[in-house]
Amino acid sequence: MRTSPATTEQSVRAEDRARIRRGLLYCLGVFVAMRVGLTLVALIGTGLLEALPPVSAPGWAAPPADPGWHVLVTAWERFDGLWFLSIASNGYVDGNGSAAFFPGYPLLIRAVSPVLGGHPLAAALLVSNVSAFGSMVVLYFLSASELDEGAARRTVVYLAVFPTAFFLLAPYSEAPFLLLALVSLWAARRRRWAIAGLAAAGASATRSIGALLFIPLVAEAIGQRRESGEPPGAKLAWSALALAGATGYALFWQALSGDSLAPLHQQATWQRGLLFPTETVVRATAEAWRFPGLYPGGYHLLDWIIVVPALAAGVWVARHTRLAFGLYTWLSLLVPLSFAFGPRPFMSMPRFLVVVFPLLWAFAAWAPKRRGIHEAVVASFAGLQVLMLVLFVNWYFVF
């Protein structure tokens, strides 16, 4: 008996709905487990070490690392998070270093805060957590289409246990940036270029490196031209929106201070300088294996243990994924490697890696090749994340 086209179409739609529901439930389960697990680590870990002195940001006092139930909220209020909260509450001030923090995330905090009774920290945590869950969902479906559903499930788990994934739940811009970058590249792969361009504009308003999404989007537009013969003009125009957020921010500073490059000039506050990427890697390696103990050598070694495997994964991404994903990965790696903090060359690199999602595909692809690899990746990532989070909540220099 032959199946009618209508019956076949209904079957396909039902299968699609089941696949979407399955993916959403899986991501929700992983997110809840991550949220609960990291909350417990923060609660137990605060006060587990002798905390370092808190470091306030202009206009926002830092909370002490005192144990107690308040830790459920205040443990995430550390380092750059204070800057975002200050900007969301008080705006930018010329010359105090705030220009280095792009406005996308503070604007979201300011928009949500009135809904929560005027509490910026609560708004920041809500924005970050919703963005983190949204990132898992988009990452799942993008990974399923680029690899397969099994790899998608592994990729979402690896994101949740990645050594610096706790920054996705903290008042940092990583989670909204990751969501916007994922939406942009997901939409471009599906030829929904208006969405791709708008999401890229949001990403470049959230972090400076978001402007570089222009390059992988252009590569994808040209790749689609070669595959289908479609004219790339409109796609390239939408790709150019990736520059809009950063351009608008530069114009804001031109109007405020007469210096459109203030976001770059004020990076000097963090004492980063130009280095050739390979020199950064060589210096970081030498420092990682030179000193014993937690300070200063322990930071160098911890950075190195996270960054070097990521660089190896980046080689796999360049060889085995679409050009747009390879460009996104290596631009995200080379920029911080080129602007390094001399005394600690890999400083903040572990945090920057959490948004470089194609790196996770390398681990997801390696996992089925030999028994135990998946479990080893999860255990090593999770163990490092627990260590990093305990250091973070006690004001050690994990930022």
C-alpha cells in the first residue's frame, strides 16, 4: 500500500516536532544540572580558602567572600561583573576605564532591572542565565545539523562542564555574546541573512571581538555563492551589520569624549600589549612550567592546561568544519593571543574560550573514537571548573 504525500508530510512534521522537543528537554536538563551543581560549589567553596581582598569597580562596591546563604547571589559578583553592574547603574565615565566594556550587556541589565524591582544584580543574573540556556539550545541544533545528534548532546554537556563555563551564569557578557554569535552563524547557515546580520550587530555591541563576525559571515556568503550560484550581494550587506554595534559604540565615545577609539585606548588600564601569537604561547609555556605553587606559577599552569588543548582542538576545527566556523574559532583565538598581559600571557584566555563553541566539536568528534574519552573529557573539564570556581568566588585571580 502506497503512502500518500500528505501522510508522509505529516509524519515528517511529527518527527521534527519530536526532535525539537527532545532537544529542548535535553538542554533544559543539562542547564538545570549545571545551575544546581555550580550553585552548590559556590556555596561550599566560598570561605573554603582564605579569600583575597575584594576589588571594587568605580561606582560599585565589591562584596566580601563571607560564607552564608547570601552567597547564592553574591558569589557571582566578582571582578569584571562589577564593572558591568556599575555601567548598567551609573553609565559610562570618561577616563575611568569603563569604555573597555561594551554596552550590549549593561543595556540589557538596565532594561530588565525595573521588572525585578530595580535590582541590577538580579537582572544581570537573569539575563546571563537565560542567555546561557538559549545558547545551549541553539548550540544543540546547530551541532546536530553540522555533525549529528549524538555529537550535539556531547557538545552541550561539554559546554556545561567547560572549565570556565561558570562565567556564563555570572554577571559577565559571555552568555549573551555566545547566544548572539550562535544565532548569527546558525541563521547564516540556513540562509536567513537578516537574522544573521542583526544578531551579529548585537554581538559586536556586546564584545569588541563581535565585529570580527563580519569575516566568517562573508566567508559563508561566498561559500553559498559557490554552492548554489546565488548572488551574494544581499548576504554581504547583511554581513556588514556585524560592524554596526562596534561602530555605534565608537560614535558614542566620539560624542562623549572626542575619542572614538576610547574603548581601545582604555584597554591600557589592563596593561595588555601587542605580541606575536606564537611568542605569547612560548612565553606562557615557559612561565607555566617554571614556578611552583599557586602564586604566581599556579595561575600560569592552570591557564596553560586549559588553553593548549583548546589550540589543538582549533587545528581540528580548521581541518574538519566549514570555513566560517574555522575563521570564527581562529579569530577568537588569535586576537587575545596578540594582545597579551606580559607577566601572565594567557591571562583571561580560559574565559575567552568559553564562547569559542566550535572547539567543543573537536572533543565531541574525538569522544566516540575510543572508549572512555567522553568520560575523561567530562571529568577533566568538570574538575577544572570546580577548581576555577572555588578560586573565583574567593577573589583569586581568575577573570
